[in-house]
Amino acid sequence: MQSQPLSRLNKPAEPGAATPAPKVGFVSLGCPKALVDSEQILTQLRAEGYETAKSYDGADLVIVNTCGFIDAAVQESLDAIGEALAENGKVIVTGCLGAKKDTDGSDLIQKIHPKVLAVTGPHAVGEVMASVHTHLPKPHEPFIDLVPPQGVKLTPKHYAYLKISEGCNHRCSFCIIPSMRGDLVSRPIAELMLEAENLFKAGVKELLVISQDTSAYGIDVKFRSGFWNGRPVKTHMTQLTEALGQLAKQYGAWVRLHYVYPYPHVDEIIPLMADGHVVPYLDIPMQHAHPEVLKRMKRPASGEKNLERILKWRQMNPDLTIRSTFIAGFPGETEAEFEYLLDFLKEAQIDRLGCFAYSPVEGATANALDNPVPEEVREERRGRVMLLQEEISKQRLKAKVGKTVKVLIDELTPSGAIGRSAADAPEIDGVVHVKKPFEPHKKLAVGQFYDVEITRADAHDLWGES
Ligand code: SF4
């Protein structure tokens, strides 16, 4: 084995080679609650390697944490912002006054001090940090920073998951997630946008939005507004999807939505898929179609409405791919209820489908329901669903032959590459096998998009040439 001289492997950084840390000035006004907010922001700044400046002119940027309680406090805060603008020029405002509106409904601070870079309300560490990252990015220091800016990822470099919330407010009778993870807790929108931006900057071409219930995003915080790029954005699925779609467009990437429950506001998401950056794909775990079974499952949606919505969405965007999961043999499921599910599937023509035989998870309340279905019947019903789905999938994929679809390459193979179209999520859906191009100058590369003409299909996958 050839050995490397030790000096090359362990070469220390040249003295003074590291970029000096950016400095942030901090003005903290207001009550003890505001003080705690200031401490949290300062802690986060320190944790990320920013330094604090003791004077205005030694700072690269100033944060003013304001108070808006009484008139005198408002004036003091406005004066402090004015002073920071005059002395330094780069100012981010946070705190109670940031949430205050003028009598005409406009943002008070922006009106009086239009030059401030960003304004947030109180308890907004994530939003303040997102603004700091935008206006005073800290250069990544490979010798000091333990974690790359996009965080540690277990997925390939070109796709990543974005978890937007934790927990769930539903109590489906077959599920124990709420008892393990608690009620819904949505992550701040500014924090999500920052994470998404870091991922795109690091080369991610497909962002997969996940949660237990993506449609419920923001319910726990009453859809409060956060700030992204200096403008308010609601903690709401529609606004999050719109903002992620715009970001994905800048980076030539895709956003894919998983675990979407078919609430009425999902109608607003379909138009956001028009330019293809939010891919026309919805993963909607429906679990069953019969109203009585859904009731016993304590599911938040009814089967009939699901069908109505699917048909309407397909009218709005004929390219829409729908993925779903179903449970066969749920306790009490009669043969008639099961056949109702089969009829639903024939009509709904779900593109991608997973079906599980009911499994009595320990602790699930459904285990106590009357008339459990014997295991062999559960398995037999699962088999019937999959057989039907195979035929549906075959027909739907056959309709793509002759069309050109955009494909993101996941891996190279001796005969070309394996990739996925907008209709295929990684790991769970089918793939597109892309033939090696004849022309030597045309090369397929992992993490790149190609237009692929589809030449063949089976019940799961497609084949084509770029
Ligand atoms: S199945 Fe999904 S929606 Fe129902 S309780 Fe579990 S996590 Fe929540």
C-alpha cells in the first residue's frame, strides 16, 4: 500500500486562513419574555459561529428586538431602529412591535423605516436566523463546522426529505403514532424554507415533503405568519407549497408532496403544479372507500368525497398522478364492504397503490372492534386488490408510450440508467429505464434531468430513450 506523507493528511489550516466570523450587533428592548427571545437568538447565533459586536460600526448587521406594549416603548423601539439604521445600515427587526399594524393595516415598522431588511414578530428565532442567513451568510468552514449547511442526509445527494411537522391530531383506530409522537407540532415556515434552500444549494434536485398529515400543516399555530425573504408567509400548506415551488424553480428542481389528506384546501395546490416544479403528484393515504369502514377506522375523510375530489383534480390537471395506500380486511369488513372498495378503485383509477392486509398493531384501538377478519381472508383480499391494481396500472402506464417525459436519473447501469419521472417517488413507485444514448457525446449523469421518449411499459415501470 502506498503511504501518504502524514503532513499532507493532517495539514493544519494556515494561521489566519479561516474567514473571520461575521459579527452581529444586538439591541434588546422590552420585557423578560423579549429578553428570553433575545437570549435564544444570541445562543443560536453563537452556535452557528457568528460573533457579537460591541459597537454599531464593528457589526456587519444589527438585530433590534423591540417592544410594542405602551406608546413610550413603541417610540423607544422606533428610535432604536432609526439609530441602528443611521449608524450601521443593515438592520433586522424582531419582537412585539414587529407584529404591530398601522391604522390602515400596513406593517408599522416597514412604513416608518422602509430600509429595514426584515421584520418578524416575537418568538421567531427560526425566522430571524433565516433573515440573518439571507443578509449575512456565514461562509462554511470545513475545519470548524461539524455539519454541512444542508445538515447530514442519508439519501443520495440529488434528493432529500423535508419533514414539515411532527405528530398528528387524528386518532385513526389502527394507528399508534399519536400515542408515540403526540399531537401535531408544525415547524416554523422560515426554518423550513431555509432548510429547503440549503438543500437546493447543496445540489438536491427533488425535495420530498413529509409529515403525518401534510394538509394539517400550521393548524397547531393557527396558521400564523412567518417571514421569508422579507415578506410574510403563512404557516399553511398552500403558502408553503407555493414558496417551495418558487424556490424549486430558481434551482431547476422538483417538490413532491406526501401524506396529503384530501381536505378542500388541497384544491388550491393543483394550480401550483402548472409549471411542473411542484410535481403533479399527490400521495393521499385513503386506507378504504366504504363509509362504514372509514368510520370504524376513525378516518378524517369520506370515500365518496375522495372520489369526487380525485375526478375534479384530474380535470384541473390531467397529468396528475395519485398514489394511495389501502388496508384490506380491517376488523368488521364484510365481503360487500370489500367489494365496494374494489368498485371505488375501478372508478378512481389510482395510479400508484399499496395495499396492506390489516395488521393488529399492539396498542391500536381497532384491535378491540367486533368481527375481526381471519388472517387468510385479509391476505386473500389484499391479493385481489393488487391483482385489480396491476391491470389498472398496466393500462395507465401503456398510455404513456410514445410520450416524452422528464426523468431524473438515480443511478447508472451497464445499459444506460434508471431514473424516475414526476409520477414516481423514490423507493415506493416504479422507475424509468433509460437506454444508453448512441451518440458518444450524449452522457447520462446521476442527479440530472433528461427528456425521455417512452417506448415500452409494463405494470410497474417504463422504458425509454433520451
Ligand atoms: S394514520 Fe395518519 S392520520 Fe391517522 S392517526 Fe395515524 S398518523 Fe394520524
